Amino acid sequence: MKKHKINYRLQAFGTNRKRKIVARREISYEIRLATQLLLDELCFNWNKSRLEAQINNSIDASDREAFLSLSEQYQSYVKE
């Protein structure tokens, strides 16, 4: 697969403004995809555990309205 290139241009401030530094970094598509999938999974698991904790707190507090609202949101995490 093709590598995606990211170019950076750094400019010096001060009296010598004509000098520019160019840095290039190549990130392969596979690494970017794997990183995005990992971040998505981490966010999904964190949101799910946070919602579970809120549901448990609403059960402990006997708050029926909060429980129903949170359990409706939780349905999207358990559907396959």
C-alpha cells in the first residue's frame, strides 16, 4: 500500500527569516488504521464502563427515571 506523507515546515523567527527547515515523516496506512481502531476500541470501552457505573449508581439511588434513560443509551453498546 502507499505511504501517506506528512510534511512539516518550520520557519525561524527573528532576523534570519529566509532560512526554513523542512521535515518529512512517513506513516503507513496500516499503522494509521491500526491506531484509529485501537483508539476507537478504547473510547468504546471507557464510555461503556462509565455508563455501567452510572446505571449502577441510579439503581443504588432508586432513581427510576435516570435508570430508564441510561439503560436506553446502554442498548447501543450491547446490540450486535
